[in-house]
Amino acid sequence: MHSIRIDRISKLVEQRISGAPDLVEVEEAGAAMRHAVRSMGFAPESHRSLYDCSEMGAVGDDVFDSAFRQWNDPRFTCVRARKVAVVLPSTLARLRIRGQADRRANMQLFATRPEAMRWLFS
């Protein structure tokens, strides 16, 4: 399950992902996030994105791979964020995607939402 919250004043788009999403749900969540960003009407790299996965259960590598395919897809550069914070409380989950996140200068992984928010607005 996923939900999206937009804070137009802070230029923050937050997506919360919970449960154990499958590939279809991750694709739907990606499309919903892109729609939310487009609805804000901001120029590329002018907003911040927060993916809060603190209530997400265990998922397979294919789910993480799908998310990164979407983030890296050149068709979606029009919705690219200035900063992207991903909250994954599981050390194992952070280790699984560390290499992918390290390839993006604008993305950081965090264990808690407060840490992510501090970095997003620093």
C-alpha cells in the first residue's frame, strides 16, 4: 500500500510505502509519484522527494530493482527531485540498495524519518 502527501510550500512530495509491495504495486506507486510531482508544476530538480518505507515488510530484489529502474529512467527526468531521501529502518534493506543509491548524488538512505527530513532541508 502507498500514499502520497504534497507540501507545496516546502516543495516536498512524500510517499509512504507499507506492507510487502509486489512489482505491480511498485509500478503503480511510481506512476502515482510522477503524477503528484507533475501536478505541483515545479521545474525539474526544484522539489524534494521523501520515500518513507519505515512500515514496509520484506521484499525481493526485483521490487528494489523496479524502483531504481523508474528512478533512473531518462523519460522521467522532467520529475527528477533536487534531493531524494529514502527511509529504510532495516539495515539489511539499506545494504541491499546502497550501491544503487550511491550512484545518485542527490539520493541518501536513512534509518529514520527525522534524519531524512534534516538532510532534505539542509
